Amino acid sequence: MKIKAIETYFFECPLEKEFHPSWIPAHAQTANRCVILKLITDDGIEGISAASVFSEEQARLARFIAVDTIGRFLIGMDPTELDILTRVINMYGFMLGGRPWFVEVALWDLIGKALNQPVSTLLGGRHHEKLEAYASSIMLMERSEMVKEAKDLVKQGFKKIKVKVGLGVETDSGNIKAIRETVGPDIGIMLDANCGFSTEEALRLGVMVEPLNILWFEEPVPPHDLEGYARLSDSLRIPVVGGESEFTRWGFRDLILRGKVSVIQPDIARCGGFTEARKIAALASSHGVTVAPHTGASGAVSIAAAVHWASSLSNLYLFEHMYTENPLRTKILKEPILEFQNGFVKVPSGPGLGIEIDKNKMKKYLKD
């Protein structure tokens, strides 16, 4: 079996609600976008992967690296030589200043289909047949809207909810207190700052909300401020977590050892695919650190990959479920098998990633 061709497609769909990150309040993310990649073998087997992108320019870069650079190496190669191919994919990414590691996921999907086995089996088997999921995320809005959304999420069956912070320490503290009063003491609450605070601001907010039984404080400061992470970890009783902005096992090594985080959040489409993610999880396990995979605004393909990887982890903590509408997750599959049900997300059982894209449904969102 040899790789014969590589294809990419760019998809975009508008958001029902704009997302304003805490670090640039005036900027709004108005659409979900992704690049889907397809590897095709000489015997007609297809493997897919995907990467979320923020703009058409980023999509063009991802497609250029994946097809014109990495693709030239992959053509004619045996896809089962995973470690060799992954190393080459990573090195091309470093040299070109990009991170085209989402390509690697397609290799596992392809091999799983060739062997008629789910990727979770190829990873060594499932520790979890279903994943405990938390609601991600209540966005930055007026307090009354945030409280109402928290109440609605509890009614839907979520036992844990994540809330964005970044409107200012006093405002954020008031928002979290109001949400805690609304949902009661038994619902888990996590904070997500999207790297928007200074260490001093994060420390002030953390101290103010510590009595509210917060499960974690996510990305309080920029990802490379490891001293800031360490100071917060040493000073707060709230666990400080991060990792969606890390891309290699070496970055996670420093986040764990220097940043002193107790939970890491690798994104399977960013951190090197399954091969690198397994090494990252093993590193975390050796330091008593648990894993809560990041999925964010990912589409169905990347989420399916994250679900398979998470099911194989003995040190899994929680799984992120983005509850807001995203057609690239909910509207493109022949069967909606990645949705939240009774507090959990089930692991697909079909070969490879276990999902099947409906090409007719995808046409609505295809840009080129």
C-alpha cells in the first residue's frame, strides 16, 4: 500500500454569535473555518484529517505546506511507517515556520480503514468507552446573559461548565460569583482566560474566586510565560492548566516542569497528531499530570481524532465539548455520532476515525 495522492479543501461557516477573545476585545471571530486533508492510496483507501484555521490566508499556508511540501515526500511512501513519516512532517513544519501536523492524523485514519480497526484499537485499546464531557464555553457577555446560559447548560445535563474571563478582575469575579449562585455547589466551574491576563491580574482574580470551588484556571497568562504559570501554581489553590498553545513534547515538558501545571490540554490537530500526542501523554503520566484534550472550535474530523486519543488515555481527566452551534461539527456527517448525551461523548466504533462525511452536506460550506 502506497500513498498516491493528497488533496485539501477549505470550508467556512458563519458563527451564530461572534466570539470576542479577552486579549483583543475589539476583535471578533465571525466564522468557523477548517482545512480538510485527504490522503489516497494506490488501492483506493482514503484517510482524512483537518485543521482549524482563523483566516483564508492561514488556510492557504496550511494547504501549501501540506500539499506542495510535505505531499511531495509522502507520495509513494508506505503510510504504516508512521514514526518515520511523522518525523519528516514535523521537520518540514519547523523549517517552514508552520505546523502542518494535522497531516499525520490522516495516516492513522487510513491505516485503521485498511485494517478495518478503529484508531483507538491501534493506539492500544480503550480505557474509556465514553468520555465525561464538560460544556465549553460561556463566552464574554453581559452578566445576565452568562448566568442564563449557565442555567440552561445545567438543564441540558452538563455537570461541569467552562466560563470565559477577561472583562476585568472585578467584573469577572462578579460574573463567576453570580454563576455559582445560580448553578449551586455541585456543578464544576472552570475559568478560561485565553492568555489575556498579566500574572498580577490572574493572581488577583484567582484569590477572589478561590472560595467558589473552581476546578481550574485555564491559560491565565501567555503560553511562554512559564515563570508566570509557576508563580500562579505556587500561589493559588485553584489548579492552573494549559497547553492548547503548545505544539511539541518539549513545550509540554517545560510547561509541566517549569510551569508546574497539574493538567495539560493538547490539541490533537496542533501538537503533532497521534504519534506525538502519545509521547506527550506518557510524559504527563510520568509526572502525575492528567490530560484534558482541547477541541475548541474544531470540526467533526479533529474532534473524532481527539475522542479516539482520549479514549486510549489512562490519565484522562475530562473531555471538552463545544456546545455552541458549529455546522462543521454537527452538519457534515452522515450520522451525528460525536454529540453530548447524558454527560458523555461516545467513542466511534467504525474503522479509522469511525466517521463518514456527507459530501453533499459539505458543499454548502466549501470555499474552494
